[in-house]
Amino acid sequence: MPEEGTGSEKRLPRSIRFSDREWARLEAVAVMRGMAAGELVRAAVLAAVGEPSPTADPGRTLAPLIEQTFRYAHILATAARNRMLEEGRAEELEELIRSARRLQRELQKDQPD
């Protein structure tokens, strides 16, 4: 079975040496990106030579999941809003909205330009 690569090109293991400190840093970054350290090294090297791999840009694969999560959160928030209004809790709902907007403004202040 052909492995990922150009056409039916088979990938072979290559030996690269890292110090324990270097490898620990690579592993930490890889975990933050949701990948194995070896995948991170491969993606970085391929990107450096102009052949980006799908794992080099995790945002490309995460974007659809983020969008779907946002949709579900919107549906749940709308259902909760409607339930609160039906239960006569409009004032509590308004306070929640004000609180969320205050938090959003605070978070936006912390963002670098």
C-alpha cells in the first residue's frame, strides 16, 4: 500500500539526532498543535522546501470543527434564551448578556494589535 507522498512514492524512515532538551521542546509544541513530534518535524521540513503537508496547517483541518461547534453552541444558546423568556426570566437573561459583553470587551483589550 503506498504511503502519503507524491504519487505512489513510499516514505522511508530517516535518522535525525536531537538532544533531550530539543526533543522535549519539539514534543511540547507538537502537543499544542495536536500532533506527534515526528509529524511536526516532517511538516516543518516539507514546508521549508515548499511542499507543505496537510498537518503543517492544523487550522485547515480544525476550521470545519470550529465552525460546527459554533453552530451547535448557537443552537443551544438560542434554546436556553427561549426557555428563559418562556419562564419569565428576561431580566436574568439581560444580565447574562451584559456580563458576556463586558467579558468580551475585556478580552478584546488584552489582544495585541
